[in-house]
Amino acid sequence: MTTLFRTSSLAAALIAGTMALTPAAFAQDKVITHAQGETTISGVPAKVLVQDWATLDNLAALGVPVAGVPSSNAPGYLADAILADVLPLGSLFEPDFEGIAASEADVYFVSGRSAAAYETGKDILPTIDLSVNNTEIIDGLKDNLTKLGEIFDKQDKAAELIANVDAKVADAKAAAEGKGTALVLVTNAGKLGVYGPDSRVSWVYNEVGMPSALDSVKDGDHGGDAVTFEFLLEVNPDWVFVVDRDAGTTENTGAAQALLDNELFNQTTAAKEGQIVYLDAQAAYITMNGYQAVTLLLDQVIAGLQK
């Protein structure tokens, strides 16, 4: 009886050991389709590098730690997601490929400003481009959350975040209904520009549904479509949403408010009715399509429209 018990216990231990080893021993490959092709990921990546802030934003929301991030323009709201011993990967436009190669990381994410790094990165380690089309920012965000949920086995958390985005978009649409026209202004070194339905904040028009006060906008990379105060008074938007590029890229806060304290602008409906919403500059200009950035901006839009 004793021998039988020992034999059974040994067999059970061997079976349990085999089951415990199965995930590591038979890690499934995942083929991830992205903006520049397909990339195969083996198992769940443990050491993660990101060359853009939106991906760090999304991974932080999913609870995935990141080992390497860009070395400049870090949004303040992501400070807690940047580990003390994080590896600096160079700028958004000029990655440190030597450091990336030496990192022995499991996956490298690029996007938007750093998308050009894909061609070099893919020859060093598995590289994925999570760039988002500006005309479909909300859908692009949700698609990236789905991809990252699959890569890191965080599908349930990704679904929860996506549901929250959908709820906030619905709230913003409801708040915007019947509120009139809108313009998204960008202020940049004392100059004025307008962002339209192809810009980094296109969701104000495309997803929230506020009609643009302008029929046509030529979206610029930095300063939008240049306009004057005389032109703004002529267009006379009901609502103005402001992106202060100076505050987004430097510590020069308050420049937008000072610039817009103008005799002509103060005659617009938006100014007279107090219908001006200053968007978080780093979320709107630097991150653009990260989960926390988009939900923060949606909250600001909702609060502004409901006041």
C-alpha cells in the first residue's frame, strides 16, 4: 500500500511538473498585423521597448511595465509609468539603435513620429508599428488596445478600456448635440492655426460630431492651417478648443491664453459666451492617440460643453 501511494504521488508530481512547464516549453507564436506588415512574437514579451509615448500610455493603462522609452518630450501625466531604471532610447525621430540592439529586449514598438525606425528596428528585434490614421483616431486607439491585449494576454483589460473609450465618446456626442460649430485652434510661438478633420485632434469633428466652422482646412504638421484674428472673427465659431503647442513641447505655459486675449477674438461668439476649452497640451500634441491621453481630452471636452 505504501509503495503504491509513493508511486502515485511521484506520477502526480511528474504530471504536475509537466503541466507547469507547458506554457514556457510550448510558447505559442503570435503573428501581429500592423501598419508596416506582420511581426511574429513568441510567447508574452517580458522586456519591452517603446519609441513613442502613445504606446507607453496604452501599456501603462494595461498594466504592462516598459523597459525603454524615448529620452525627450515625456508627458507629465505619464511620469509614474516611467521606471527609475528605464533605458533611454534616443529621441522620437532619432532612436539609439546601438542601445536598442544591446538591450536584448523581446519587442520594440514604434509609431507616428518614430515609424521610420521600423526598417532598422525589424532587423534587430521583433518590431511593431502602431501608427494611427489621424482621420480615425478613436478606432486606431481601440485597434491598438486590442493588439496589445493579444500580445500581452491582457484581452479582458483591453476590452474594459475600449468600453470606457466608447462610453466617453458617447457622452461627448451627447454633450455636443445642438451646441453649434467648433474650431480647434493651435497656438505656436505667437502664431495662430486651425486643426481640421485630418489633424491630430480630428476626433472633435469626426467622432464627437461637432461641425467645423470652416468648410476646408489644410492641416499642418505643427501649426495647423495659418489664420488671423480677423479671419476668426469672420468665421465666428460657437466653440473653440485650444491646443497650446508651446506648452506641449516646452515649459512655456499660458502662452495661448495671453495670445487669445485679443480685441478681435474677444468679439467671437466663443469668447463672449465663455465657450473656450483649453485642452491638455501634452496629451493633444505629443501623445495624441494613447488611451489616457484620449480619455483625458474627452473628459475636458465633456466638462467644457456641459458647463
